[in-house]
Amino acid sequence: MATDDNEQNPFTRPGFIAAAVVVALVVVLGIVIAIVNATSSDDPAPEPSSPSPTTSAAPTSEPSDVAGGASVCGLEGEELSGTLSTAPDAEWAYQGTTAYPTSAEFGPGDTDGDGVRFCFQHSPTGALFAAANAVVQGTDPNTVLAWLTYFVAEGPAREELLASSAGSAGTEGARVQIAGFRVLAYDGETATVDVAVRGSSAGQNVNLSMVYRLIWEAGDWKLQVDDPAAPIDVATIPDLAGYISWGE
């Protein structure tokens, strides 16, 4: 049940989540904006440079003709089992004021004309990079809807989630920072990744756990959504105990 404090806190409003996974699908779909919007109540920069070449064709959520488990943009290194016990190397770039990880090996492997970064390695590390980029792309109101359109997997909740996120507000005055992670499950077909996020707004700080349930679909990691009102599992946490530290 939402409290008055939650309604005043942008990190607990559904709109903040949707724009942020919309950390606005809480603070993230605009998955912090969309998520924040979806989990708490009915209330809810220049184009980022890409570490890899930009494609002229927009990515699609429709099944691709890429054979088997192959990457949609040809990233190698497929792993069908495993986990992560140490932080992977990454180059950190910025989308607005928020740093996101990039890697020639793990992704993102490409960026479309709307600034949506996509194509991550079919591995536990690729799933982590996909989730971390989701946190950041979901916090930018300029790219969140295009990002959600690509990132949300096919299923009955997809259209409802996209429709409810169309009017998500931005995260003006809020700051988000990736601080750590846990790979909770991985079997090659699905991955569950918990990203620890530090957020601040109006002088208030909060630690968030943002759990992304991913599925390998059409040659990339996509967000598996069963309940459009709660596309990702977001909760406040007292500290980062138990997480592997990772960030810029």
C-alpha cells in the first residue's frame, strides 16, 4: 500500500520507474521511471554516443532469422550455464548524467537511430550488461518508450505495458548510479539479474534492488513481463551487503 511519503518520493512513484525501466521501468521503463510507476501507485541529453557502430535499421522485437542461440549482431562467446562471482571489466559511458557499462565482448553491440543500445552476449555477463543498460535507458524520457518497445519480450502483458508507459514523466532532478549486482539465476534461456542502484533526489538518498527477469529472444536479452503493473521487482534496501561492487 502506498504511503504519503512514497507518493512524494520519485524513486517510489510508478512514473519515475517507467522513465528510468521505465530505473525510472521504476526510477527504469520510464524500467527507473516505468518501474517506479508500476510498483508504487497509479501516479508515475543529447543522444548518447555508442561504443560501437550505429545501424541504420531499428531493432525489432519480432523473431529474427538468426539461427539457434546466435546473437542478433553476431557477438560470440555463447554460454548456456554459469554465473558471475567477480565484477567484469567494462568501459563506462554516459547517458545524461548516468554511467552505463559497455564492452566490445559483452555488448551493447549496436545502437539504433533512436539511441536504443541493443545486442548483448548470450552469457551470464551479457545478461548483466543488458540489465545494467536497461536501468540507464529506462531513466531517460527521451529514449524510454523506444527502448521498451525493443526490450520487452513478446507476451500478453507487452502491449498493456507499452500503453501504460507512453506518458511516463522524466526524472528531472534525480540522479541514478549503478553500484553492484547479483546474478540470481542463469540457464541459457533465461536469466535473473539483481542490479543495485543508488539514487538521489531533492536531497534524499535511497538504495534500490532492481531485479530483471530476462529471456533470450530473437538473438538478444529481453525483459520477460508477466504483470504489466510490476514489470521488474524493485525494492529499497538498507545497504549493498551481498552485492558484487560494480560501477564507474
